[in-house]
Amino acid sequence: MCAISLAVPPELGISRNTVIRMWKKSVYAVRKRSEDSKVMPDYSVCMLCYNDAERLRESLDSVLELSKFVSMEVIVVDNLSTDGSREILADYRKRGLITCIERNCTRGKGRQIALEASQGKYILAHLDCDDVFSPSGIGDLLALYHRDYEGLMLVTKRTTVDERSNITIGPSELFRSLGWRDINWFEDWDIWNRARAMGKYKFLVYPESSPPHKSIKVRVSRRRGLLSRNVMTFGRYRDMYRIGRPVFPKGNARIGQRLLYSLARADVFLSRSKLQPVPDPLFDSNKV
């Protein structure tokens, strides 16, 4: 270790120990600024993964290509995939390309976990691992956001097709002030609803001229089999009731649907899992 030798002119009227303390503080400040510049990217892309091995590499590569143009990090929360996704994610993690967190959780909880692990100034949410993205399209969307919607939670999604994958952009502070709630269905509508109550929500018609998606997976597997459909519907009804979203806004429902809804309400009551209702139960997230 090299010794530090500091000669202090007597006319300064300060001790050598004082000078050393001042020097150490300045060195610490420089190091801290350097560290902050490394760990504070501009954007945190928060992704969810569950059995997406088929398109996972293509999805991650499309997002990582954006790092050529902006300062960003990628955080993936994997819901304990069993199709080889975990091994693919481990490869990207070992190469230092992503942060990967493995957790069995709802979609809302997974998004909250990714948010808490993020360090960016802005959050890009809903860029999940079953879709493939266009770096140029996302870049154009970010430029538009900073030009016209700075400080807001901006949402864009395709509304003319069945698969309505969306992208949500906003300041990290705004996301943290709202937080994702521990629900598996409508976690996006829930946080948008609460952002709108703060005057911070904005919907953007999907930019077809420069689309942020290259392709979106058609999730037909979720609709196969009577039992799986009923389990899915039960979960949807349960989370809708938990957050105060009307299940049958038009009042018409079949007997089987009403039975599932009654069972969902009973489950919420017995588990004491009712949440604070959203500010606007009839909120239309697609309204410009």
C-alpha cells in the first residue's frame, strides 16, 4: 500500500488531518458518481416469462438490440418455466445481458418484482418474452413519449386483433408510487386505472407506421379443454371481483358463468383477499 504524503502550507491555517479528510471525501464523491453512472440506466425493460422457450431467444435479442441506441437494462422474472426457458435465461444471465429472477407468482406480482429490481429512470413494461419486438419501432415510440407525453404513463396496444399485447412506458417514480398488485388477470388495467385517477394516464393509438412489435404469439393454448377454460374463467372472475371490475357490465350472463362468479366471490371472501377497488370500475383503457 502506498503512503499518502500531503504537505500543508502553514498559512492555510488547517491541519494535515483535515486536508486528508477533505481529500477522502472528494475521492468518495468521484467514485460514487462513477458507480451511479454505471448502475443508473435510462430505461429498465421489465419482462415476464413462462414456458416461452420457442421464441425466447428471438424475443430477448430483439429487446437487447435496442441497447445499441439507448442506455438500458433488461430484467426478466421467470415463473418457474419447465420447457427449457430457464436454461436459455441462464445463458443470457451468465453473459451479463439480463437480470433474471425466478419466482412462482402472479403476473402482477412478477411485474412488481421486476420493478423493485429495476434501476432505470423509466420503465418499459409488458414487453414479455412471448413476443418479438422492433428496436426501431420502440425507439420511435420512446422519442414520441419524451416529446409529447413526458411524465405520464403512456400505453399503446393493437385493438383491431385478438392478441392485444401492449407496451406501457412511464417514469420509474410513477410506477413505484402506484405499484403492481398481486393479481394474475387485468393487472395492466388495474395500474392504468389508478394512474388515470392521478391524471397520469394516456392512451396512444397503435403506431402502425412504425410498429413496436414484429410479431405477437397467438395464445391458443389457454383456450383448450373445458376444464382449463373454466379454471381460467374462474381466475379472471376472481381477480375482477378483487379489484372491483364489473364481471357482467351488460347484465347478461349464462347460468354457468354466474355459478363460476359465485364460486369466485366465495373464494375471495374465505381467503380475505379483496383489494381496494379501482377508482373507476368502468374505465375504458382504449379511450384516447
